[in-house]
Amino acid sequence: MTPFHLLWRRAHRARVLGFGAALAFASVLPTVQVRAQALVPLGDFDICDFCGTLRGNTAFLVGRSGFGTTKGEFVLINAATSDQDVDRDGYTPGINFDRLYVSRIDDFANIEDPARVIRGSELALQDVPRPLVNGNQNTVGFVINIPNGTPAGRYRGSITVQDSTRAIGLGPNGEALRVDRFFVEIEVVPDRGLDLVQADSAVRATSLLLRGRPGQTVSGVVRVANIGNASLTNVRFDATDLVASSGTGLRVRRERISFSPASLTNVAFGDTSRLTVTVRIPPGLLAGTYNGTLIVQGDEIGARQIPITLIVTTPGDIVFETNPVVGRAGDNAVIIFNGDPGSSYEIRIFDMMGLTVFRSEPGLQVFPGAVGTGGDVIAAPDQAVRFSWPLVNGRNEAVAGGMYNVIVDVQQDGARRQLRSKLMVIR
């Protein structure tokens, strides 16, 4: 330790002990120094405070879970003169230390929770202690490997160095000779991680599947998992509209999707929390598959997204995009209904007198899908039809305002059905 560092220690003791006690200590210090700075048999080496990366007798390192820390360095000094005796515990000229090694590594314990440790075996020396020649110094580099899953926080331990051929002894001031140690404090930085797992297992959830009939309320469960090394806070949930895969444009609006709980204040390290997703299926919704996205996000972490698939299982009747439809605004009547892929359908429209106003062309077919030459699916088959009627009769004349009966002949679930509904046209 240099004279500057001794003065620093004196100032520190003055702050801790008070002025009177510091004066008393200062009056004794020269005697202690004279006695300590003595020749000692068999020599001594020191780990220098405030040398290398040490601040005092502690190296402060930083690292992430699953990686190594920043590099630390400690400096070994073999004092041949009193000026080189940095610890003021004795020196000896002419003695080398040829068998220095790390004799003990105390586990690095979490300061707030000592049960959590980074094992001392995770120490990795980058420079093996070389023979320490008298009057010289060696710098030794090291890192600490931080295992995966190590919780964020501060960890503290110590490293001891000695010589395997020279026994430990006591110096004139009672301090141990030929052995020294320093402390290491590791800051494991937060590395937050969020995932979604299945409701009844730790298997990752890749999607959420719901089934129901029109007018029903259906629910599904996933769990929010903390896969990082720090608590998750302010976890929030959202979803997109669920859009029909058939290309009809039908959708279940976001407003019909809810979450329980609405948010999560905290998900502890290594823990999971249950999330229930509820969808209120609109009455009269056509059967088919409706796809959207579940979005989960917390503070200081990116969003996790998985698909939501809603299967509406019962074929519905005719659905109109707008009813009534205003003809004078140039609108078309959009008629939507379920149909088996590849099957034929026919649409007929009658006025209230029972006279045929419109009849679709023969040979119309529910889109069966498309497959490439290699057998790859280019386009998935439709499960519904979206038909646009321009509000004209068979002679391409605009129909009058009033109520019309719409009849659709179509195949659903392998059976032919006749669907009926009424449409109001306003002129």
C-alpha cells in the first residue's frame, strides 16, 4: 500500500472513530509502522489494494446471466524493501515465490439472499500466477462465469492466494504472512424474459385455440412465465380482431375479447401466472375459422405474441354486411353464408309478391383452394361465400326500394340446405 493510501485510511478512520479517537490512533500508528516494516523470515507477498481493478481490497465486476463478467485484475507484489511492502506486514530481500496458486475461493453469495450463490468454481484465471521474483510484481487477470438463470443482484465472495512450498506464518504485527486474499463483488444485471406456456404444463404455448357456437362465450388459458433473471412488472395484455380465414371480411372485434386478470403487477423470478382469455362470439356469426393475435408485454421487455384461433362450429344462416342497404348511395348488398369448399351454390331473390327479381349464374362454386405442382398449398379453401348483389334485376335494371326475400341453396357439412333471410332496400 502506498503512502497515499495510508493517508486515505487515516482520513477514513477519522470519519469513523471521531476526531479524538483518530488523534489517539495517529499517535500509535508510527510505532506500529516501525514494528510492522521489519524483515520477516521466509519472505512475504501481498495483493496490492487499489492496484489492478481493485478499489480498496475489492474487485467490482459486472456480467449477464449465461456469460462471463468483465475482466478483473489483481497485482501480487514480492517486497524486497520497506517501500515495496504495500501491506506494511513485513518484507524480505532475496526470496522468490515459485509455487503461487489460488488456495481458496469462497462462493459468491447474493447480498440480499445468501442462499443464492455463484459457485467459486466459476472462477477462470486468464493469467496463471507466475513465479513472483523478489522485488517484482505480477498482474493476474480473471473473470467469473455467471451460470444461466442466475438472478439479478449483487454477489460477494473472496479469493485467497498462497505458495504451496512456503508455510503460512505470522508477522510482527500479527498479520498472516505468505497468504493474502481480496474480495470480489459481482453485479449480475437484469435480463428480463417473458414467455407463454400451456395451462397445465411447462411446454411453450405456440397458439391459443378456442371453439364455440354463435352467441356463446368461450375461454382459454395460458400462463405467463418469467424466464429471465429479474421480476417482470406491469405485464399487460392485448389482442387483435379475429378475422375470418375464408375471405368474407367477417371478424370478431377486439372489444369482444377480455382478459382475467386485466394485468399483472409482478411475476417473480422463476414463477408463472395464469391468464384467461375470453371471447364473446357474436350471435349469428357464420361458422368458420377466425384468426388473430394475443399480445403480452411487460416493462423493459419486448412483446410476446402467439396466434389466437377461434373455430365457430355451427353453420349459420345468411348474414348481410349491411341491412338495410341504401341503393341511392351506390351500395351493393353483400350476402355472406357458409358452404363446403368446392360445392356449388345458387342465390335467388324475390320481391314480396313472390316474383323472381334476381337469380345467380349457374355453376357458382365455393372456392376449393389451390395446390401447386409440388403439392404445396397455394391458397387455403374457403368455408364461406361473400356474394355482392348490385341491386339490379335480371334485365340489369335497378330494383325498387322495399323488402326482398333472399334464398340460398348451398351444401353445409355434406348436406344440401336452403337458407332464407330478408333484406331491406332503401331508395
